[in-house]
Amino acid sequence: MLVFVAEEIVRRETELNALDAAVGDGDHGITMRIGFEAIRDRLGQLDPATPIDGILRESGTAFLGATGGAIGVVMGKMLLAGGKALQGVQEIRAPEFRLLLTSMETSVAATGKVNPGDRTILDAIHGAAAAAAAGDSGAKNLDVVVHLSASAAQEAARSTADMLCRVGRASRLGNRVLGHPDPGATSFAIMLRAMHDWITSPITADTQS
Ligand SMILES: [Mg+2]
């Protein structure tokens, strides 16, 4: 699944750079592409029997090692936190996915020292985690929970276009950021949508049965 997500992020590099160019230095797509290429390459070298927590830890380490800047640290530590939360887990079902999102939200809030509404990647993660938790009573299937989370992340990413930036370099831009969605939040929404596409693809469903 993470290799599939990596390929999607690599494909969206130009679009992510353009979003960042509207509010920053235009390198967000480059950083994400470099980080996810490192993840894809690292996962390709792993023993196929590597457990889920090991895969997430290796991915976080690969992202941290390959990239610089704030988003590199935030993404890398977010994946490491996901690995820690899913230690010993053999299969990701709806409850494990909720746990993954919660651990990622906690990590990003702590690493970035940000809150929801600060116009960062956290807005998309927070929206996704809230949607997954809200489906707690009804949605038992992973594909439904990931779909709800991905849609919420996309909506949250869109809503960052109405927010002023309080942290990072873009905070100096004032109201010039209005109308442009946050690149990091957009990336996270793309990641979740790719996860959903992978889970629901006929090829994947075949290999899981
Ligand atoms: Mg940038």
C-alpha cells in the first residue's frame, strides 16, 4: 500500500510544487517526491515478512534520511509514530487504521508545535482522524473508514485555503495565502485517497482473499 501511495505522490509532484509556489518556495512536491522515492526504494529491499510496524518505521527513517526541512521531519516522525502505535499488529483493520491516524495526529501536533486551524498538514490529519473516530459505531470495514477519512482530509485541505498561516515561513505572507490550499494538507489528503484506491482495487482485493 505504501509503495502505491509513493507512486501517487511522485506522480503529483508538479501539482504539489505549484500549490507551494503560490504560498512559498515551490519545493513541496520535490521534497515529497524525494521522500517517497526513498520509501519506495527502502521497502523494495525489505524482507517481505517484515511486520507492519517495521514497514512504517523503515519508511519514516527513509523519509527522514532523504529529505530536509520542516515537512521532512514532520512526515518522517509521523511514520515512525505510526509504526510505534501499530507494534505487534498483524493486519490493519478499521480499529488499527483509527489508531494509526490518532498516533499520526499526536506526532505531527507535537513535532510541528501546531494546532488544528494553523493551516498545516495537521488540519488534514485532524479531519481524517475525526472522521474515522465518528464512524466508530457504524463503519466496521476498512474501506469505508479509509474512504470517510480520505474525504474528510480532502475537505480539510480545501478549507485551509480560507485560513491564515500562523506558523512557518508562509506566516509572513499574511492574507496573500488566502484562496490557496496548504500543500502539506493536500499531500496528506492525496496519501489517504491513494490508500483507499489501493484497498478497493480489484487486483488488491484478489491478493487479499
Ligand atoms: Mg516549500
